[in-house]
Amino acid sequence: MLPGRYGMISFEKLFNGIYNGITVLVTGHTGFKGSWLSLWLTQMGAKIIGYSKDIPTDPNHFLLLKEKGYFENMIDIRGDIRDIKKLDEVFNKYKPDIVFHLAAQPLVRNSYKNPIETYETNVIGTLKVFEACRKAGVKAIVNITSDKCYENKEWVWGYREIDPMGGYDLYSSSKGCAELLTSSYRNSFFNLNDYKIKHNTLLASCRAGNVIGGGDWAKDRLIPDVMISTSKKEKVKIRKPHATRPWQHVLEPLSGYLMIGQRLLEGKKEFAEGWNFGPDGEGNITVEDVLKNMKNYWCEIDYEVDNSSQQFHEANLLKLDCSKAHYYLKWKSVWDNQKTFEKTARWYKEYYNNNKIMSMLDLEEYINDANLGNIAWTQK
């Protein structure tokens, strides 16, 4: 239990207590989502092995949390997922029960500049992680890809898990390939018909929409660009003001990933599939509307449209259909748009103006709100 703003929160009991005391390997733990996931797992009593190539940003959310003492018991390893020898050494030494695979080249614009690295990391790197898991006999694997893995037809309804993979740009297609790899690897080595007969591993993949929240400083992302510019009292240039995305706080898809991990660890093979985690319809709004909303919580935010002709292709409309997660997992969002924008803007405002890290308080509030809403993963 952790004493905090909301009293004693029983982190260890979340997700039916499945993560308390088990060994979890998180690839990409120094990234934005990986650091938030590691914080949550740590509080639930998991033994975490973090595996990342480097510290991807400066500042960095993982390092800020580490300096505050949240990762004292984490095994923090620097390694490239393309290095199968290093992966095998780590898996053999620490023998994780479950792997959350988040390590990736995560940026669309960077995929145009570094196409080979993008495919080597997002496809071949994922393959090597799967191989390390197979050889080590890992019980559960949750592969995190992206909503951009779908063949985007710019239509108004959300993509379902049965829709075809695709991708116009190199990043998106690499994530589509990672999904195809996940499916074929499951069929070939972790076939559900052979579970508990020829193998003991369950493999699922998760796709999420645009995640925002405190602690993201990745280059060429809307929120980090806006917050860095605001901290310098500068206008930020936005590329596609009318592009529509499914915005959600980073903790929302993480709760979905953790629910899938729980089911796999419990041996429920029907959950070893692909899953979408995104906001309800009201979460799909334009880039410009995001900034207008966030300005309500940090009035110094200012922006202008970049009309440069040298822009890479990016989708204008993209949304997910999350009916499957709603129905079978009883998963649903905790925070609406306004709460998401408020928590994100105030996290950066407190960091830049008062040198405060609000992550633990945000996590506590999120869990408290989920508990008040009787969200499935908070219940016994």
C-alpha cells in the first residue's frame, strides 16, 4: 500500500493481484509509455527488468522518476533488441514470467529519414524478442504496436482488429508488419491448439491511439513540441491542424495492456489475440482543438500553422473501434478529454514552472477515479 493524496491505495490488489511478486521484462522502459508502465508495475510489487538501447530524450521521464527513488529495485539494462546474444543472456539470467515489448523506432517522420533502422528495429527487433521469449519459455508476451498498423482508408468509422494491416509511411507499415509477424509467430510456435501440450506461452498484441500525458519529450510529437515551445515562451508550429486522432491519456492504454497481461498469465488463451485500446468517439478530435483545450490549463500556449510545402505524408483521419475490449475485457476509459488535457498541461506546467514531477499523483488519481467508477481492473 502507498499513502498518498487519496489515502491508502492497494496497488498490489489491482488486476487481481497478478503482478505482485512476479518478474516482468519491459523493453523500451526508458521511453514515454515504458516509463509510465514501469512506474505502475513497480507500485504493484512486480520485479522489473528494464531493457532499452539508450535514454531517448533529454529531459527523460524515466530518469526523473529514477532520481525520485521509484526504480531503486529495478534491473536497468542497456541493450539493443536487435542483439539476440544480449537478449538471450538477459532472458536466461532473469527468467521473466511476462514480457511487455514496447521498444521501437516510434516516429513517422524519422521513418522517412531512417527507413532501414525503422524496419530493423520494429520488425527484426520484434522477431528477436519473440525468439528470446520462446527459448526462455516466457509464459506471456504482450507486443505493443500502434493504431497506425491498419491500412488507413481515411474512413469515418473505427478500425477493428479484423481489418487488414497496411501503412502508407515506413513507420506505419513496419507496425503492420510487426502485427503480421505476431500472428504468424503465434500460429507457428505458440499455436493455441497446442497450449499446455507443446508449449506454455501466450502471445497477444495491443494497438492504441495517440497517447498524451506528462513526461513525453520525443521529437516531432505534438504535445512535446507544444510544451517545450511554451516553456520558452515561443509559438509552436503545427503541421496538420485539422488532422483527427483518438487522443487519450497514457494511463488508459496501459490499463488495457495490463489487463491483457493478466489474462495471459492466468492461462486464458482466448485473449491471445490483437486488441484495440482507444477513447470513445468524443476522444477523436483535431490537432487544433487539442491545443485550444490545453490552452485552458496553460494560458501561455500559443501556436501557428506550418504551411511548408515540404511535409511528409501523414494520415488526416484515424480512429479505432474498441468494442472488442469493451465487451470481452470490460475495459473502458477512466478520464474524458478534458481531464486528459488538464492532467497533461498541468504536468508540464508544474515541471517547467516549479520543478515538480506529478506522475505519482496522476497515477494515484487515475486509480482512485477508476475505483470510484467500478472499472473492472480495480475490482476483486
